[in-house]
Amino acid sequence: MKNDTHEWRLEDWREYRDQHQMTTDVSVTLRDGRSVSSSSEAWRLECEARTILKRRDRKEYLEKVRQKRGVDAAVELRNEMLAIKAQQ
């Protein structure tokens, strides 16, 4: 489930949601205007990126993502953060 960097894997979130009988997926709108499920990877990525942008330890967080999920995941997350920041 949650680890020391407070990140959720999509599969863990779905399991948690199902175990706690939470409301099923709803439609949400991404920053680029696309409508997706609230349990989609795209929504999880955007939410994680927005959360990290509020943190002071952004570089350390991205490094932990790189170590745990790999370079591609860290780059994808960083790119999402930059896209969000560019829209602000």
C-alpha cells in the first residue's frame, strides 16, 4: 500500500477502494481537458505531480521514485510537474 514516500500504486488504490467499499470511479478532467476515470493512471500521475509541486523536497522525492519505480517513471512524473507548472 503506502510506502515511505507516501505514494500509491494504482493497483493498491483500487484494492483499498474495494476493501473499504468506497464509491466507484467517477469522471474527472485532466489539466489538458481530457475526461478520464478517477482510478486511471493519468489521474493518479497528475495528482501525484500536483502534490509534489507543493513539497520542499521535490528533488529527493523524484530520486526515490527513480530508485523504486525506475528512470522512466521519474522522467514521466517530472515532465508532468513541468507541464502543470507551465500552465500556472
